[in-house]
Amino acid sequence: MIPVTRTTLPDLEDYLTYLWQIWKSGQLTNNGVLSRQLQAEVMAFLGTNNLALVSNGTLALQLAIKALRLQGEIITTPYSYVATTNTILWEGCTPVFVDVDSESFCINPNLIEAAITERTTGILATHVYGYPCDVSRIQEIADRYKLKVIYDAAHAFGVRLHGESLLNHGDCSTLSFHATKLFHTAEGGGVVCRDEEVAKRVFLMGKFGHIGEDEYLDLGINAKISELHAAMGLVVLPKVPEIIAARRECSAWYDDLLGGLDLQRPRVIDGLEYNYAYYPVVFPSHEAMMKVRAALQARDIFPRRYFYPSLNTLPFLPELLRRSCPVSESLAHRVLALPLYPALARQDVERIAVCIRRVVVA
Ligand SMILES: *Cc1c(COP(=O)(O)O)cnc(C)c1O
């Protein structure tokens, strides 16, 4: 069986070393030694400041929205994972969908201004598959209209743009350390903030808003990361360069073996150091995609319709919010994320490519 991804498990011995440490200290959570160590190591690895660790990437988004005090309308992308839209709704704000660019698959900056109203307070866009949004155009618009910018950077761990972490753009960039992500802590996440005060607010709001024992900064929730999760992060983090290198190699095999076919891939921009988090391919038609998917599934190979559905068509959205986004809807109907993980063998990629070629060329 070949799934779309497989979690990287570190050596159990390495994890046990940290477990011994936890057993000795007796501290399982509440910003312990290992969480603080992970926070420092992740910041050093990424080249970012002001990182608050949290318990998952969804709470990271919720806390970013809360800490930046966004209300009313938030301009957002329809082409992302469902959590991007859900968190806006969950925080009592209104998602205003702006269609994506047909080449980057990220929010189309040319369409943002037309969607701004006097109720707009922020922009929440996703670096889709780890490919960057047009961060300079988005910042320029945000500055002009005094809007806050949040990037859902769940896919962008380790991505660099012009020699700098992509996470240094926007007021907040949120990370997911879920087991399926490139870097993981089983469950976990983080918020990288431009402003130290915002990072503090995220951190405090994520521990019930407590400052000291009897005082509260503000409304809070529980978004703490446990020492057991932090320990997982500490053993996976040193493996990230190998993980990225292995994924780069698999991606190059796909590039090679799928060359010449009528398949669209996200455009690569100048100055990008990609993390090879995903290998999405967009087929010429919905029918071709479904045929390829069925053919692969018949061989026990499970690509994922990632992302589907286009978020502006989610069934639980109020009718009023379902603005048409033709580019995103079209992509969502034609895309497959192909299997990609370090243990994927060249022969597996060959089998997948042969299968795709047979359907697409026929
Ligand atoms: C995984 C993911 C999330 C949610 O992260 P969790 O840690 O699973 O809560 C949010 N947005 C995107 C784009 C994701 O891929």
C-alpha cells in the first residue's frame, strides 16, 4: 500500500532519552524545559523570532486572529485546507473569499482590493503547498488599508524566499506540526509573529490568559504543548534537512518521469528555496483526474484530492458567503497530491508515473 504520506518516526531510542528526562523532572506540561528548548531550536532552525508554540495548527490560526484582534470581515483564500476557513468562522468573523492565481494557486493579489469594505480588518492567506503568496503585493495593500496579514504557513516549514524565512512575512504566520506535516510533534503548532507583543499575547491567551496565578491578561483558551509532544519535536527537528533532501529527490523523479505530459504544477518564482512538502499535479480535466485516481487506487496507491472542495463551496457556509471562485473551483476539481515521503522508492514513483502516463496519453 502506498499512502499519500507517511509520518517520519525518529529512532525510538532518541525519544526514550527525552522520556527519561521527563520522568526525572516530573513535569509533563505548562511550558516545561523541553517546550522552551523546542521553541528556541525551531526559531534557530527557521531563522525567525517571536515564536509561540501551541497544541495544533488550528489553534495557531484561532490565536493569531484573536491576538491581532480581528473582527468583522477577513479576506481569505478558497484554495486551502478547511481549517483556514473554519477558524475565521469559529472566531465569529466573516470569511470573504478572493479567488486564487491560476499559476501560483495562492490568493490573487489583483482581486483583493475589490473585496475590501469598511468592515474588513485582515487578510488570511495560505502559502499553498509551501509555495509563497505574493507577499510584497499583499503587504502593500494591507499597509494602504491598515489591515493585518496572517499567513497560514502550515505547509511552509523551512521555506525560504530571497535567503530569508518565508515566515517572516505578515503580522503572523501559523505553523502546524501535525504528524502528516514535514516537521511534526505528533500534534502541535506555532505562531511566528512580527511583533514581540503579539507573540506574548498568543502565548498568554493559549494558557487561559493567565499572568501569574491570580491575574488574567485577557480571554484565554488552552493551547499548550505538552513535554511529550515537545520531545517528539526535538528528535524530529534534526532530521528535517534529510527529510527535505529525500523529498527533493522523490520530486525530481516525478519531474523526470512525468515530463512532457499535459500536467500543471505550481509556478516556481525567483529566489525560492522550496521544502518539497507536497507534489501536486493538476490534470487537464476532472475526468482525467478521476480516472488516474481510480487507476492508482486499483493498484493500492492512494493520492489525495488536496485541496478539495474549494472552500467557498463548503456545505455549512451561509449562502451569502459562497462567492464564486472559478479558478479555485477548477483547480480543486482537477488536482491530486501524489504520494511523497522519504521512504518512497524510485520503483514506486516509476509505477505511479507509468499509471498516470497510460491514462493521460490514452
Ligand atoms: C494541517 C493544516 C492546518 C491544520 O493544522 P492542525 O495542526 O492539523 O490543526 C491548517 N491549515 C493548513 C493549510 C493545513 O495544511
